[in-house]
Amino acid sequence: MNSALLRYRVIAWVVGTGLIILVFVGVPLQYLAHQKAVVEVVGPIHGFLYIGYLLVSLHLAVLGRWPLLRTLLVMAAGTVPFLSFVAERKITHLVRAATPA
């Protein structure tokens, strides 16, 4: 369970950081400065990593026997800027509390 949690934490931070770069740097550059380079590079990378985020989240949910709603909310957290960081923090506390030392 600890290795699955570590994988989830890493991918949540990577996906969250990529989404913030995409939304707060790439999109303004694309529409205000007509520079598509950041969106063209970071967009596909974020999309690919988000699929990994979904798989890692699902694996952790199966191991932790999470309810369906929690699983779906955690998976959706990778689509809203900053929310993957909040979800990561919350899930880390929940998993650590449920895992015997």
C-alpha cells in the first residue's frame, strides 16, 4: 500500500504542476501573445500523464477499497488546477490513518 501511495503522490504533483503551467502560462500566452508553443508541448504531456494519474488513482482505490464516489472525485481532481494537490494531501492522510503501522 505504501508504494502505491508514493506513486499516487508523485503523479498527483506532476499532473498538478503540468496543469498549472498549461492553464496559467500556456493558455494566456496562446490567447494574449499568440504563442502556441507552451500549449503544444505541455498539453499532450499533461494528457499522457493524466492517463497515468487515472491508472495510479484507480490502483490505489482498489487496494484501499474506496467507495466509488471518492474514487471518481480523486480521479477528477487532476482536471482542476490546484485540486490535485488538495486531493493528494487528503488521500495521504486517509490512507495513512487506515494503514496499520
